[in-house]
Amino acid sequence: MKFKLLLVDLDGVVWRGGRIVRENVEWLRSARDKGASIVFVTNNSTRSRRIYADRLSAILGYTVSVEDVYTSGYALARLLYERYGPQRVLVIGEEGLVEELVLQGHSVVNVMDGARCPIDFVVVGLDRSFNYHKLRAAHTAVKRCGAKIAVANMDNVVPVENGDVPGAGAIVSSIVSSTSQAPVIVAGKPEPYMFLAALREKGVGREEALAIGDRCDTDVEAARRADIPSVLVLTGVAGEMRQVCNADYVVGKLTELEL
């Protein structure tokens, strides 16, 4: 196969909501059989890499290791540690984000207890139980404790089976509006951090990698910033919204892409 490493999005590529995109999964199996390495790169921070690896193993029929999964939650936890060391964080997010933060050595403040200083960072990901109490805790942490804001991703919507729902970006916007403070870290796509980390850790050059995703504003743009070629597959958001962008390849489904 021409490309040694495939950087594959999950939502809108491997699955759409609760539905598996079978044609794309079949193509990924074939690509692996022909020698390509596959790393899954998702902006979804609600689940840990461990959970995603287990689910992908069941879908694909081979063992997907944790090291072959990058989530925006994992990327954020790593970036935070690389730049600042272990931090005390208030988390607006779900269990997957909390798990990745703890694994990287950060101390997590229970958001339900409110903002108890000191707090170094308000860490934000998709939180499907987000409410006024959590917004107030984040606001207080920034205003009273001097916490900075770090976010997993800025996706305004998340694709589901019959359309889309509000994403982490909508939550971030409410916190930014309340505090008048912009995030100092954005870990997920379109920032190129996850792609570049995967290239470095797999020992693969940019010209040997191919990014595959369903969104122009995140997947394709992250590939552009990382200077690697990209595929826009229309089984997710781009197909639903009829988006057009400067991907190197545009296909209805991955089985249309020659191996």
C-alpha cells in the first residue's frame, strides 16, 4: 500500500452514532491486511483510550492496542503535563477525560463540590450532563482561583445517527463568555498535535501518512496544518452538510478509495 500509516477518525467514519459504517470498516481491514498501520484519532473525549480500543477490537476483528488510539482527552492530558507538569484541575467532562488526566498524573477536583482553590486549570470536554452548577464552578475557578482554561476540542456539534447534537465547543463558548478568558490549550483537531504525535511515535514521515475523516473543519484542516495528505469521506458530517473542502481525496465511502 502507498501509505504506511492511516490516521483514522471515528465518529462519522467507523461509526455514525450507534450504527457501524460497514463499508469503511471492510476497507480498513483490507488496508491493514496489505501492511498499513492504523491509528485512530478522535476528538471525542467522553471515553478513554482503553474503552475505545476494546470497542474497536470487537468491530474490526483484531486487537487494537491502547497505543493505537488517540483521543482529544488523552492529548489534552499529555499537553498539559508536557507544558506545565502535573496540575490540579476542575473537569467539565466525562469519565474518559477524567481517566486520561489521572493517568498523566494530574489531580482532579470534583466539580460537584464547586470550585475549591487552588485550581490551576479548568479542563473542558464534551459533558452531556453540563448544567448551570458546572458553569458556575468553572466561572468561579477562573475568576476567584485564577485558573486557566484548557479544552479537549472546539467541535460545536457531534454527529449522531440522524443528524448532530451540541459538542464540546458549545460548552467552551459558554465558559469563555462567562469568564472573558480564552483557552490557553486546545488539544483536538484541527490542531495538529495528535497527528504529529502519532507520526513521531510510529516513526513515519508526513508523506507516508494519510488522514481520513468526515469533517472539513477538523480532520482535513488538521491534516493541512500537519502537512499530510487527507481523505474526506462523506459518511459523516461533510456528507450530511454537503461540505466541500480541499482534501486530497473525496469519496462517498472508503471502499471507493483504491488501496
